[in-house]
Amino acid sequence: MKINPITRLDYPDPDVIRIGEFYYMVSTTMYFFPGGEILRSRDLVHWEHLSYIYDTLDGTPGQRLEGSQNIYAQGMWAACVRYHQGQFYVCFSANDTGKAYLYTASDPAGPWQRRPIQGFYHDCSLLFDQDGRVYISYGHREIHITELKEDLSGPKPGGLDRVVVSDKDNPRLGYEGSHFYRINGRYYLFLIHSRRDRWRRTEACFMADSLEDEFTGSDVLDDDMGYLDQGVAQGGIVDTPDGRWYAVLFQDRGAVGRIPVLVPMSWKEGVPVFGENGRIPESFPVPEAAPTAPLVASDDFTTAGGPQTHGTFGLKSCWQFNHQPELSLTKLDRELGTWSVTTDKLCADVTQARNTLTQRMLFPRCAAEITVSAESLKEGDVAGLCVLQCCYGLIGITRCEDGYRLTVRTRENDETSQPAQVSPEQEWESIPWESSQVQLRVEADFDQMKDQAVFFYRACGSENWTQLGPVHKLYFKLDHFTGCRFGLFTYATKETGGTATFSDFVYDPQEEE
């Protein structure tokens, strides 16, 4: 059985634990809301949605897409999940607020409660030690271990606080992505960094017999699985009930994002050994597979049955909003099977559109379709289906003075990574459209980093799709720092108050060839 990559979706910086028969994973969700998604599995290969940790964080203007503000490339990063004395803990920091966040729950399905924690801990990892003390490891280039107060509310006065590993002179990526453990009386720090001779992620491990001793170690995995020199690194380790060990790391796969990879582990005289002969095997034994609900799904907006319903403001859990939503501008009508969004601000492009509803895109290729009703749009409004990233592409219907038009618009790559310097939206093709309704489709191909999207349209009831606009090149860039997503959007360019109505979303996973 082909195992990797698992999920085939953008779940970067994974952390994983096992409680009983279940494995739980948390990853980076950045500027998408609700955030802090918890996945559950029985076999480490097939994962399903369980809960979201939070609906909102601080409601800042950037988190809410007020005016031209946003938190692209920021938000919730690299969360840690732990279990201690009947409580689940998730800790992370958000780069836009400069704060650390701590959430606890007695059940990982929620509800999760926010607790105060002082400080900022980049890529943090909690360790509940056997003597009752609590530590947090964190940092970039310099890795710190800091003792926390018993209630985890902040650093313990007079407690341990030291730099244990340093990689300050790495010309690419210094050590970060802490995952901190005590196993069989020994302390382990698993870290990510880059090779110095070229960009390629590698996994390292440093060990010590006590927290006062020197941590020593080196790289434990430098492998790309034959995929375009893209290394596999950063994530948690976990054991099975029968004593086997695995690591859940991630690999860059281009515009689709950073996808989890399962790596078999073993131990040799207390030192972790990743893979076989330094490589990740194509197949290896895993716990017995169990069926799970898909992490992406079609939606007719009529029902929400099953575990997919938990967590997205009444919508299926496969959906997340681009930034914190303004729900007063939305309407879910289950009787009609529609999702409607009303505009309340003017936008220069789709990245500033409020209430854009998104789903992750699937490796190696996928497609999506949506029916859009434009009868309540205002002049200048655009509504439709996009591939959401900085260098986005969209196909939409727009209302003009003389009727409706279909349009393909993109933002092209300008070789920069700073949001303030990105190029303006460009319209590639626009055609008149006689109806207020249209069906739109996007097809994407990420295999071998082909990273391109193609846009199509058809009249409702028609069988044939027609391409509109050129093939659009997609990128993974640091100005958004997430994989591409399908997005249902509407935005106003001339006046606010227009409403777009969506129905019959179809997700086509296009199985691997």
C-alpha cells in the first residue's frame, strides 16, 4: 500500500499524540477561521476532522480584513498538542499579535477553553516532566528551554531558562520547529533546519540525560523521497499500543502546500533512527486501517449530517473562512440549499474580500464546481470561484451597467514576497453573459510542481464546459505561506450591499493516476 504523503492536503508543522487507540494531530492554520484544527486517526494514515480549537482569536482589524488590513503569512503557527492528567493542551503563538495562546479541554472534540499564558514562544513544544514541572521549548536559530509556572500562565521565576541548541550562522534556515520529549528517562529535542549547501529541509535530534546537561546530536533524516529535492522534516513522534514508533513530518509539495509524511522510526541505544538506511521507505507496516470521513467534500448546503458538521459556524467542517468572518453578512438556507454573502466594503481584489469560504486543494490534482446566482449583485461586484493564494486566479460573474459578464482575473507573480509590493489584479478575458446564473469550474494540477489552474464555465443545465482565460501558474510564496485553496467569494468595487448566492458545490478529487 502506498502510504505517503498522508492527507494529500496542506497540514503543515504537524504535532501528534496518541491516547488509547486514537491518534490526534494539530497543525498550522494561520489566518483561516475557525482555527487550530484537531484531526483524529486510528492508523496514522487516514485522518478525519474532530474539532477546531477556536472560532476567533482577538478580533483585530487585520484578522477581520478591515479596510486593506490582513494577517496573511501570520496568525496561528506550529501548535503543540499534549495530554496530561486528564486534560488536553494546545499551545501556539500568533505572529500578528505577538502573543502566546493556551487552550485546554477534557475531550479533544471540545469545547476548548482559552487560558492566559505570558510570553511569545516561536514553534513551541510543551513537556510535562515526571517531577511535576512543566517546560516549554521554542525559538528560531537559538532553541530555548524555559520552565513554566505550575498553572502554565508564564515563565516560573527563578526556574530553568537556557539556550540549549544554536544554529545562528546557517545561511538558510536555522533550527526551529521544536518537539520536546522525555522518553525512558532521556530528553529529546527534534528540530528542523536546512542544509547549508542548498535549500533542503532536514530533521535533527538533540539529546541529554538531564535538562542541565549539554544537548548533543545531529541530523537524523535527510531525504526527499525522490520528489524534486524537497526534504521531509518538522513534526511530532508517537508510539503505537504495540510499541512501534513513527514520526509525522511534512514535505513541501509546491503550490498545494506542505503535506504530512509518515516515517517509521526505531531506536538504537537510545538514539532515534528515522526510516531505513536514511531513507523513507515506499511501504512499511502501519496500524490496521479504519474508514474515516473525508477532509474535503462536496456540499449542497442542505444538510450537515455526520462528523463533518462540527466546527464551522453551522457549515461542514471541511470549510474554513479566509480570515475571521463577519457572519451578519452571510446566510445559510438549508431549505433552498444556498449560501449567500453580502458585501460591506470596496475591494481592489479577491484577497481582501470578507467571508470567502475555502477548502484545501488536493495533491496531485483536483477540481471544483459551483453554481452562482448574481441577480442581487450591485454594479461592479464580482462573485465566483477562486484559487486562493497571493498569485490567485479566479473565474466569476460580474454585474455591469449593460448586464452580466463572465471574467477571469489573476494576480501574476512579480518575484517578490511582500504583500505591499504585489502586482495589481489583471483581467485576461471577459465575455457577455445573458443569465444571472452560471456554473463555474476550476481544475488544478500540482503533480511534480506543475502548479497550474484552468478555469471553465457553462450554463445551468448544460453538459459541456468551456475554458475561459489562459492557464494560470500557481506558486507557494512566503507572502501568504499556505497552500492553495478553493474559495467561494464575492467583492464590491463600486458600491456595497450586493449579495451573491452559491449552491451545489462539487469537489472532484481526481484520484491519482
